[in-house]
Amino acid sequence: MDILGERRFDFLGKRKIAFVFSIILAIIGLTAAVSIPLGKANLGTDFAGGVAMQFRFDKSFEIEKVRSIFEKGGFPDVDLQEITGENKLFVRVKRTGEKLGEFSDALGAALSAGLPENPYVIDSSTEIGPTVGKKLQKDALWAIIVALIGIMFYVAWRFEFRFGVAAVVATVHDVLAVLGIVFILGNEINLLIVTALLTISGYSLTDTVVVFDRIRENIRKRNKENLEPLINRSINEVLRRTIVTSGTTLLVLLALIFMGGEVIHDFALTLAIGVIVGTYSSIFVASPILLLWKGGSERLIKAERAEKNLV
């Protein structure tokens, strides 16, 4: 797996270009974050409100025929999921301005009229009104905020406060960048996407901690080396590990994207984008921030070497 051999890429030399690119991604992400509470994004039933129902049929059915039945019945935006081998169908559709109970009845009536030879029973029916959707939006936002605060405290305890700040900035960048890309692609934003964003924050942190560990090790070993070349060398030393780890993760996600079915497609795609963005931010966002800290290089080097002497 020694793909790159010994390399000496000047990553920090490209930090200004990377910062401009990252600012653009962050602005897109902030636009998406503002659009969500305003209802201007493609929100799923979790956030926008709607109906989710599960039907159990006596016999097998063709999902494309069911889709055609709903379209003819005036429900073109219905989201269908077949539960293979159990003759079950999960139906989800967004609705905000109608009485949801009546809408659920209309979905059932359309199925009864279209498949009279295949009776069904309703296993479950969930109706999410706009008030619940707003609450779920707030809960999702708080989940992300708490995760970011936890990341900062962990890294600050594990390394030093400035490392914690750098890790949080990189993680916020990743969450905003991925949210912005999902927004631009027009993919549905729901609780599953929030789950993907939280997973991405954890993945990004893991990659960042690996880089920070090597930086701290090299600071303690090299007594006369300046911080910028030291950080560059540290990134190059873990570059092969980063590429192999991210590459194997992407292989799994690509399999889910192309063969995992429609239901988890957007979730897997969001994770794949997050892996790429997280790897980028560990190199071009988190590490350069250590150089921008007030008092920066010399204080960081002295603090780490003093800790080494104490140990």
C-alpha cells in the first residue's frame, strides 16, 4: 500500500488558495442553513411535515405499478420503499397545507382503487405536522452544536486549547460545506442527512487528531525546526495513511451509492462527500489555523517542548 513513497508536498504554501476555497464552501453552507428554517430548501417530511404509512399486502406487487397508481391519483411526489420478501410498502409524502388525516385516507383509497385484487392492511401511519417539523429542526441544530462543543473540549483536553479551536473550525467547515453541496444538488434534507453530518464530524475529527498527533510528536523531537516546515512534514508523514483510510471508506460508500438502493442513496452520497471534504480540511484548514494563532509558532513550540521535559 506504499502508493506515494516519500513525498514533500508544500501543503501550507497553498493555504491562501485553500482558505478562499473554504470560505466559498462555508458561504454556500451558511446560505443552506438559513434557507432551511425559511422553508426554501428541499426538506423531507421530518422537517417540512407530511405523512408516512406502511402497507402490508396479501400478495406481491410491482412498485412501478403502485407509483403509477399514485401519480394518476394526484400524488406525483410520493416516495416509495418496498420491503423485499414481506409484501410491505413504505409510503412517504410531504404535505403542509392540508389536513393530514384526510390525506392519509386519500392515499389508502388510491391503493384500494388501483389494486382491488390485492387487499392490504395498514401496519403503521405517522403524521408529522409543521409544528413537530420545526421542533425537529431545532433538535437537529442543537445536536450538531453539542457535538461541536464536545469536540472542542475533547481536543483541548487531549492536546491544547488552540488545537481544539482548530479542530472545531475544521469540523464546522466540513458540516457547512457538505450541507451546502447537498443543498446545491437539491437532495432532500431530513434527519438521515443530519445523521450523516454528525457522522462526518466524527470522521473529520479522527483524521484531524491523527495529523495533530504527528505534529505534536515532531514538535517534541525537533528542537530547532520552525513550525511551518514541521507541520508540512507531519502532514506528509501521515499522508499515505490518510489516503488509504479515506480511499477504503469511499469504496464502501460507492458500493452503497450505486447498489444500496434509493432509500440510502442520499445518505451514502452525503457521507462520501463528507469523507472527501473532511480529508481536505484536516490538511488545508485545521493545520494552517495553528499558524494563524496569535503568538503562534514560538509559543506552541515552547509549550509542547516544556510538556515533554516535564514528562
